[in-house]
Amino acid sequence: MAYETIKEGKFEYYSSGEGTPIVVLHGLMGGLSNFSGVIDYFPPLGYEVVVPSLPLYTMSLIKTSVGTFAKHINAFIEYKGWDEVILLGNSLGGHIGLVTTKLFPEKIKALVITGSSGLYENSMGESYPRKGDYEYIKKKSQEVFYDPEIATKEVVDEVFKVANDRNKLIKTLAIAKSAIRHNMAKDLPKMTTPTCIIWGKNDTVTPPEVATTFHEKLPDSDLFWIDKCGHAAMMEHPDEFNEILHGWFKKRGF
């Protein structure tokens, strides 16, 4: 499905609905379509779902870091004039959400992370990405999910396109290194923002023990598991993901 984005100044984003803003942060190889379930589910329930385009490949190399992306999200929140938002992030997006919450806690009503980096993650391997090797990229893309069929041709094509673009490849590797350097273990105990952790039991990129550690270290967190699910729960099991999240919102009064 094609989503029409809005361009305003240095920001580009998709928006749907009215109400409490849920700002969705996609991962390094992700995009709008990864969150189609969230985009469809929450607007009728009184939420505005907003998916900003992260400047992963347009930021200068020297500024390409998790911290810079967090500041970009804060600038976006200020630009929109919101007092408080709910942040929802997958993979690198979860990591950016964590850093944004650490730096600007007064702006974040709640944080939702799924398959988030920030503590530990398996990379796509020392040889990734192999330029021009479509079958290798396909195999690695499929390994992200419990059900390899979720890695459709469109998903694989998008990863393949990044791997074969020299500028994007350099930025991808720089972001991955920044994420590894920016470990959140010491920060988490000081972060009191209510946090919902939704995790695939079969995640091989950020294994289940990563979710358990997030839950143990974050003072106000709830941890939910989804069975037969890999690194992107909102893609593999959108209905279950949305039901868990909506239930948590209702329980917490968001």
C-alpha cells in the first residue's frame, strides 16, 4: 500500500487520525509499510498515528548517529507543537525512541519498544551486505522473521537496493556502529517513563534475553511476548500486537 507523506520544511511524515499522537519510528531497513497494522488500527480509537521519515541517508556522515536522530525527533515534536507524545519504535527506531526519551523525558508520555537495539543485537554478519548478491540478502532478510514468507519480494528488494547504493551502504554501516556504541544499559535505571515492551519469542536479531534485560532495568515497564514471532512483531502478528498495545494504553490511561 502506498502512503502519501506530507513535506513541511525539513520534515516529511505520514499522518492519520486525531487525538493523542503516536509517533512511529521505523528501523534501519524499515519504513511506513512495516506499521500498516498500527496505522489502520489506532486512528479510529482516538489517536493520531504519525510516521516521520528519519533522515538516515540525508544527514551528513559526521552527524549520522542515534543521538542526532533523537534530536531530529525532538525538533519534529516541537515543530508540531505537541506537549506530549507516545513513541513507538522497532529495532533502530526503538533505540532512537529510548535516546529521545532519555534526552527529552518531559515530551514523552509513554514509550513502546519492539525488537529494539540499545543493549545487544546480532548484525547481519561480518560480510553483510554483499553487494549484488540477491540470494544472500534474501536469506538474511528472511532470518529476521519467524515466518520467512513475511520477507516478501518488496521487502527483499528494498534491502537489496540499500546494499547496492554506495552512499546508503556507508551510512547504514555508520548507523549500525553508532547503535552498538550507544549502549543504554547505564541509562535505563534512571528512565521512569512508562514503557511497553512487546517482543517476539523467536527474535534472533535482538534475542528474548534483551527484552528481559530492558524490563529488569527500566523502572516502569511491562513486558509482553508474542509466540512464533521474530524481530518485527507489528509486521508478523499485527492483530496481536495492536490488541496488546491497546490493552496497555487502556490499563495505563493513555
